[in-house]
Amino acid sequence: MRFHLRFYLHYLVLLGFSGVISIYGPNQRAQKTGDILLGGLFPIHFGVASKDQDLAARPESTECVRYNFRGFRWLQSMIFAIEEINNSSTLLPNITLGYRIFDTCNTVSKALEASLSFVAQNKIDSLNLDEFCNCTGNIPSTIAVVGASGSAVSTAVADLLGLFYIPQISYASSSRLLSNKNQYKSFMRTIPTDEYQAIAMAAIIDHFQWNWVIAIASDDEYGRPGIEKFENEMFHRDICIDLNILISQYIDEAEIRSLADRIENSTAKVIAVFASGPDVEPLIKEMVRRNVTDRVWLASEAWASSSLVAKPEYLDVMGGTIGFALRAGHIPGFKEFLQQVHPKKSSHNEFVREFWEETFNCYLEDSPRNEDSENGSTSFRPLCTGEEDIASVETPYLDYTHLRISYNVIGERVRFDNGSELSANYTIINWHRSPEDGSVVFKEVGYYSVHNKNGAKLSIDKTKMLWNGRLTEVPFSNCSEECEPGTRKGIIDGKPTCCFECTECSDGEYSDHKDASVCSKCPNNSWSNGNHTSCFLKEIEFLSWTEPFGIALALFAVLGVLLTAFVLGVFVQFHDTPIVKASNRELSFLLLFSLICCFSSSLIFIGEPQDWMCRLRQPAFGISFVLCISCILVKTNRVLLVFEAKIPTSLHRKWWGLNLQFLLVFLFTFVQVMICVVWLYNAPPGSYKNYNIDEIIIITCNEGSMMALGFLIGYTCLLAAVCFFFAFKSRKLPENFTEAKFITFSMLIFFIVWISFIPAYFSTYGKFVSAVEVIAILASSFSLLACIFFNKVYIILLKPSRNTIEEVRCSTAAHAFKAAAKATLRHSSASRKRSSSVGGSSASSPSSSISLKTNGNETESPSTRRHSHKPRVSFGSGTVSLSLSFEEARKNSVK
């Protein structure tokens, strides 16, 4: 039973492989025996004939069509390499290499049909069927396969060969899917992966500053992964794809026309194509028919030099195409080998017969074409003589000047990276028209090297390039017109990021190049110019010594210092005169010194603020003003107390002596000093540059603590208010002491100035903050100087007759008379009210009279008053009359 089962099993295997074992693959092949057998898969045809499938009939093998001269040259390069090895005494001595090469027809089905012959032979050896039949025919197993070309074909073949661990080395399959060693363990290649080609293609687009392209890929394992990687690169480079199209050589004409309409209507002028020559040919034919000449084609390596599309008649549309090509090389002896091909000399290569017929457009004897001709199906080709000269015909087969794929099929030392991938180095070519014969010339214009010393490098010589076959200017392929310097790209809703509108940069921002994505912010010390293309240094602003405003304020401050110094000099010169003495000269000297300090403190507010200036100016101003107002306060209060005291006692003189006055001034000032010390310790002011203002940098002082500044000014205003109160009460003192009235007026000016200062200070900025405070300081200082001292200086210098002791005494006596009269009047009124309430009498109160002498306590009778030359005060019934008489000489002197 076991024997029968084994027999039936072997019979089924033989039956399954019977179609393959009998001829070991497709009918047409190149085969030569040897000790070691190498398989080969080459695209001798571009495709297969399409036919309608009859589902009721048994499927038949399709016919390969469109002869591929380049594919046959690749096949010849493998045979050439094997012959070179067999003829070498150093390479594989005593071992002969054989080969079995099949045509894939650039399709998966034909490639798998050929691959089954490799697998079948190896499998028959492993099944040990020799006891049943002689199946091997002394043909050794295939130890490795060279091929295939297309990535889609190699992927299918690798799946099959990998099951039987047959090594496969491809010379043209660049799909990045084949880099998966977990799936394709026995696959290797001598061409770089498309991973690098996609990056290089995106780099070229970026190099020419295009951002609006069309992406086309073949609908197979070559095009789809390649264009996917390309799209990822485009995304990272902010380049947009307008159309994404999949194509195939078997697509129908209606769909081709539809795709051509979409491409023609697109605003993108650059078309990147990841496809093979056969797949892209139908689309290019349609574009040529429509004469669409304003496009730039970017070709992947698979069709960059394909003879299907690189035709002279296509150059009006395809001229200027940029393509990637593998490194070309020279193969010694290969030219002669190619020229030796002949049907009679190539018994091991069945593909030579068809090559000969396609080259010379004839048919050989016993050729299938001859049978078709006899049957009347074809009559357009003559019979081949066999004497035709291969060198007299121009075909891609003899184009050995740029051997690229062929160079990948022969033996050479190559380097692989850690992923068993070949180092990527591409030559960038540009399609030109030959001036001699009008043929297509692949002009080398640059290169792309991945494993460069400094990383991946793209180099293109633009001077060698032609666009659209004849233009030298780089075409424009952007969704929007480029934005000029001074503008940036603005997003349009519903559009890709590459479609934008140009928006002017905001103030303080700039763009110095075209197509700026964002406007750069100017540095803090700069501002954008009018058209926002660059930045200029901001003007530095502060209250300068050189500007007219600063000069004017400084002049007023110096004028105040000089005037105050002048008054001080006058007071020092006339320090023994009555007016100076009556003005409390010691406090007046201190007051004038403080005014000099006030005027001088305003100068610290002018000039570029430095840290030391910022720390000095507010304390100097605050302490100077407090010192000034303290002197005025003590001085005014002393006079008020002296004159309001009915009988000045020793107690008054003790407490209001000079030492106490200076002590009070010191205490008042010390409070302000302590405020400044605490301020400088906890939150010291410092210079500050304000960059937030357009076109200028304001250098000002950061006060550190606005609360401390408020305390400083508030304390000053508090003393001023107290001083105003005492001055207001003292406004009716003797005439020489009417400075109280002026002090009152000066305090009013002081309050008006500093009340106005607060809103002005907080509503201005920049140098005007300092200017406002300087103006307030100068206005306050000038009001104090003018109101308190100018009247006295006027009398001292221009009215010396009033600066006498008699004048002072006369004023004092007059004030005493007035005070006594008021007191008597109040007393009389009170008495009348009491008499009226007690007796009800309406009679007048008795008359009373008082007489006082200015220099003594002697009283005079009423009868002698009218004859006296001394001041007199008399009271009548119900009224008060005051009469003052002076000696004639004194009257004249006053006049």
C-alpha cells in the first residue's frame, strides 16, 4: 500500500511538471551546459500581446511582442561575462560555467514560467525519481539566477526562488520592497534601491525651487513604493503634489486620454515619473500627439534612457527631460563581442535569430515568420541573406557608449552597506537634440552621491541644461507666484500649503528673500524699514544734552542756580541789614543752598540714564525739596508764634532759638533721607532700555518701586501742605514780613505743579517722563525763589531806604495797633451784648481811647493825640478808627 501511495504521489508530481520537464522552460532560450549552471532572466520583449480571454476555452500562453534591443544586449553581457570567466586561467580554473537564459517579456507570468524550469530541475533532483524514469537528461541544477530587470517581475520571481533557497541577483530591480530580507532572503542586486532615487528626485525639485508637481507611477511593485517614498520626501520639504496618477502599459486609450486631459489642465509644470519605459510610453505618445511642450519631465532610472520614449520625434515634447542614470563604464572587448553576433555562429542562443530579423527587418529560413508569410498573414519582410552587416544599422543594441545596466551584469568588485544594499551614485542626464543628426543625446549635467564625505550631495551644472529642449531659463512650477522680499506666504483656506497669498510683513518683521514662509522678527535693537526687507538700528532716545529741549531745560536749571547764587551773594553782602536779619538770615542761607540743590538735581535727569544716575536723581530731588520746604516751614512757624504770642517769654526764645530751628530742619530732612535709604536698599532704581516702542529704543530709569517714589513725593507734599497752612495764617503779619503771603502763593504754585505732575508722569513715556519731572522741579524751585527772595532783593538793591530799623519797627507797631484794635473791638462787642441782655438799654457804650507809643509804654490822653507826631489809635462810639502819623522826615524818606 505504501508503495502504491508513493508511486501515485510521484506520478502527480511528474504530471504537474510535465509541461516544464519536457523542454525545461519556454521554447526560446539561450543555453549552454557546464559544471556549474547559472540561470538568467532578461526582458527580450517589452510585453505580451493582449487578447480577449474566452472563459469557455482553455487558457493559452500569450505571445511576446515588441522586441527590446537593450534587453538582448543585457543578455549578451551575461554571456560575455561567462565566456570571459571560462577563458580565464585564474578565475575558476578547471570549472566551466554554463547558462540557461530565458525571456521574461517584462511580465510576471512569463518570468514565473521561466523560473519554474529552474525550480523543476532542482526539485526533480531532490525527489529522486531516477528509479521511475530518466528525467534529468544530465542537466545540472541551477545554482543561482541573474535577473530579472523589472521590480514587479523580480518580486514574483524572488517569492518563488526563495522557497527553494536559490540565490537571485538582479541587475535592474530597484524597488525598496526588495530590501526586506525577512521576505526576500535569497535576493540581492547590483543596483541601488529606489529609496535613494526618490530622495534624489525630491532634492532636484527642491534645488530648482519648484513646489507644485505632478506625480506619476507605474501600478506595480516598482512604481507604487517609489512614488510613496517620493511623496514622503516632498512632504518633508513642503512641496505639494497636484496630481497623483498610476499608469500601466496595458491601460486603455480612453483612460490615457483622460489622464492627459488632467495633466494638460494642471498648473503644475513638472512631472515626476516612477515607471518603466513600456508603462510610460502610452502616456508620452498621447502628450506628443497633443504637442504639450510646456512641461518638464523628471524620469526615474527605469525609463530615463529608454529607447521606447527617447526618440527624436518625441523631443519637441520630451526635450529637456531630467533623468537619473546609473554609473556608466567601459567593458574591454565587449564592442567586438556584440559585433560578432550572427545566426549561424550562435547556436547556443536562440534569441539571435529574432534579433537578426528585427534588426534588418527580414526573416530567416525556417523562421515562424516565413510560415506566416507563406500563409499570407505577413508579406512585408524579405528573406534574410545572412550577409547583412550589423555595424551598418543603428540600434540600441550597439549603443555601447553608455553601458549602465550592462555594466551591472558583468563581474566587478562592488560595495554593499549594512543592509546588503549597493551604495547609491547617480548620474543626472538632460535630454538634448544632437545638432548633427537630430538624435537624442543624454547630456550629463550633474550627479547625486549618497555616501559622500559630507553626506548626500546633489550637484547640477545649470549652464549645461536645456529646458523644453531649447530654453535656458529655469521653468516656473509653483502653485502661486513667488512672494517678493518684504512679504510672506499666507495660507489660503481649502488649498494646499504650496498655494498661498503674499502677505506683507508686520511692522518690526522682515523677509530678505523671496518666498519666505515666515517673516523674521527684527532684533530688539532694530526695526523694519518701509518695505520690510531689512532691519535698521533703532534710534536711541533719552533726554539728551544735545537736543534743543534738553539744552533749554539745562539752561533754565543753570539760570536757577545762578539766580539763587546771586541772591545768596546779596544776602551775604547785606547780612547785617534789617530785612536780612528779620528774614532769619541763617535759615535763609540754608534755604538758598537747598534751592541751589533743587536746581542742580534737575540736571541729573538730563543725559543718557546710567545706573548711578537713576539711583541718585530721585533721592537728590526729594531730599533737596524737603530741605527747602523744611526751612520755609520752620521759618514761617517761628514768625507766626512770635507775633501771636502776647508777651514773648524766655520759653519762646528758648524753644525757638536757632539751634532748635536747625534741629527741626534736620529731623524733617532725616525722614526723607531714611525713605531714600530704604528705597535704595530694597528696590534700587536702574537704567532700563524699552524695546517695545516702534523704531526707537527708550533708555529710561526703572524706579524700582513706584510706592517708594510715591512716599518720597507724598512726604514732600505733606510738608508743603503744613507750610502752606502756617504761611496762610501768617499772611497779615507786619509789612516787612509779608513774605508769608508770597510763601502762600509759592505753595499754591507748588501744589498746582505737583498735582499736575502725577497724571502727566504716568501718561507720558520715554524722554518726556524725565522732562516732565525736570519741568516740575524747575517750576517749583523758581516759584519759591521768586516769591520768597525777589521782593527782598528788590528792596535791598533798589529801595535801600526801606531797609532800615525804623521801617521794621514801624511795621511791627502798626501790626500791634491792628491787633490791639481787633482785640478791643471784640471786647466792646462782647460787652454790648452782655449789657443788652442784662439791662435792656439801647444807649451807646462809653467811648474809650487808647494811645500807644512805638518806643515805650507811656500813655497819652485823648486831648493830646491830635498834636502828637506819634502813631495813634482812637475808638469812637460804635466804630473803630485808626490813624497813624509819622514824622515828616520819615514820611519823606519813605517817599
